[in-house]
Amino acid sequence: MRKPLLGAVYRPRVRECSRLSRRAVLGLTAAALPLSATTPASAATVIGGEQLARTGVQVRGASGLPGKLTARSWLIADCESGEVLASFNAHRRLPPASTLKMLFADTLLKKFDRTERYTVKDSDVADVPLGSSLVGIKPGLTYTVEQLWQGVFLRSGNDAVHVLAHMNGGIAGTVAEMQAKAEDLQALDTHVVSPDGFDHPGQISSAYDLTLFARHGLKDADFRGYCGTRTANFPAGGKKTFQIQNTDRLLTGAWGLRTYDGLIGVKNGYTSHAGNTFTGAATRGGRTLLVTVMHPATGSNAVYEQTAALLDWGFGHGRSAQAVGTLVDPLSEGGAKASPAPAKTAAQAAAGAADSGSGGPSTGRLVEGAGGTTLLLAAAGALVVRRRRRAAAAAAMAETAAMADAAEEAETSEGSAEPGGRHRR
């Protein structure tokens, strides 16, 4: 029976278990392409507002946005009001990596008392994916629920996630609960395959959805406390402990970054396939802003630098911004379902399929039809639809090839998007 190695926590040069070849990248992208525009239909639903259905930068009433934002998707919103101040491809579907752990916490955090104790079995960690980031769970040791959540939030430990998931009845049931939670939160860009965010074909989310997860989580005192904890002592056996540090660099100032004034969390993520992803929240002058940045072009610190730049903008120029959309409330808390969008909006959004990449965009955050698998297009004319499909397919193939080349280059390079290696978190 395989056991996770404690040393993996301290050896960041762990490489992922398999190589993403050009063929593999093409295959993963092709698997996601059916989510693109394929079948006309009569209605569509936009989550968060029509303007968020558009591709490109969306901002009104404010200037001065940071000039070097290389992320494939980003969003900044007011945490209290839910107003989206600015965005870029807000509903584009991309691999979320460990930022998906926010949804895991939203789903399970209240199920166990933080003082409850649990003795880990071999079977609890036998299914942790090879190459995972680990906090250092040891079968046979007893942990409090609080310590397990510290392992999830601080070290992004997939071993801690799997222990909690097995406490919850198993991986499959936990995944189903997470998907149901996403649907209640109206995070309909998200498809959950694993509870830890580790790369799996079809596991996707969006900047909009990740921001929903963070906003919902921060309403909970335990969630807020865990994601804002910098260091903690973790059991090592007997009376021994070792210190774990939060991997959120804006919180700790690691890897040459300055801590961000007022930062309160929330979660970062990285895999060599997904790239770097981060959702951060900060409070200044009584106002809390949320920022999600997904997949900057280069540099392991870029996701944090671009988050900080957007937060600076939000606390400055962004004070005059007019909302371009809103973070919707959960259905279970009285949130209203999004209303049907006009035909013109649906057709315009569908044209955004040309921007598709790995995992594909949600193309304007259109909810699939009765079958749940085909993108709804408004009746905008058969000729127009065909032309847009051809343009979308050509652009998708071009970006797919570019991604494959980038993946091969990253594999053969001595460097990595994550300093010290490609281990996943």
C-alpha cells in the first residue's frame, strides 16, 4: 500500500508523474471542445450579467487598469456588494488547480467539529495522486479536524483533502456534493472531477466561479481563519511537530514578494498543465475586494503580482468604477436564477468561442440546454452561425497547437513555472 512521503513537503523539486506531450495536450483540449458552440437553440442564460458574457476587458467609469496583465482570465469584485468592477474573459473555462479546494471547503467545512479527532488509515491516503503537494499525513497518527484543514489551506495538502473526503464517506460522494454545491452557488462554469483540484480531463472552472467560492467561504469564520493563517505546527508523531507555512506568497512574503497590506487570504493553485491560479481578498478602509487571476503567461510570481496590481487599482481608480456585472447569491440563500438573455446577446457570446483554449471558455457563460451538454445559441441566422463556427474552430485549433508547443517547451526547460519544480498544489 503506497504511503505519501513526508519528505515531499520539503523537497519542492518533485516532478509530476507523467509528461504532458504535444499529443496529450491536443487530446485534453479536444476532449473539451464539445463544450464550444455546436448546436443552435432558442434561449440562453447569463450568470452575473450580460457584460460578463463578453470576451475581452470589461470596465466602465474608471481608467488606469494595470497595463501588463497577461492572465488568460481575471476578475475583480467588491466582496460585500458583489459588484464586479472589471473583468477579462470572466467565464472562460480553465483548469483551476488547487483553487478548487475553496469549493471543497465550502462543501465540507461545517460537517465536522474542528476539535474532532481522527486516526488516519492507509486507505485514506492510498488514492492521493502521485506528484501531489502534501502536508505530510502519516497513517496511524491521530489528527484534529482543525489540523487537517490547516493542511488543506496552508500547504494545499492533497493528503489532507483525501482524509477529510474519506471521513465524509468517500471521494465519489464528496465530488458529487461539491458539484451540487457549485450548482447551488450558481457556479455553472465548474465541473468537479476530484476534490483536490489535481489535473483530470474535464475538471474546469472560471475566474467568475472561483470568486464565488471565495466570497461564500469568507462569510464563514473558520474558512476566513484558515485561509489567513501564515504558519501552524503540524503533528509529526509522538509529541513532535513540524512547522507548516502558507503557500500564499502575498500573505507570507515568500519567494521575494512583499506581503500585501490588508490581505486576508484566500487560495492559490498550481500544476504544470493548469499553470498558476490565485484568488485573493484584501481589506482597506473598511472595503474588501476579491481578485481572481488565472494562468498568467509567464513567471511563478506573476499571478501574485497581477493580483496585487488589480487590488491596487480597485482600491484606487476602481472606486469610481460602475459595475459590469455581479456575483450572484446562492440559490439556497434566496439568490435568484439568472434570467434568459436576449437572442443578440447569446449570439455575440457564442462568437467568443474563437477564444477557446484548454478546457474551453464558457463562451459568455451560457448554460447548456436540456441535455446539459450543448451550448445554447440564439437564432441569429444559419449563415452567421456557420461562419462563426468556422472561425471558432480555426482559432481553437491555432491556440491548441500553441499550447501544445508551450507545454513541450516547458517540459524540456530547466526552469519551471513554479520555483524549484513542478509539484502540484
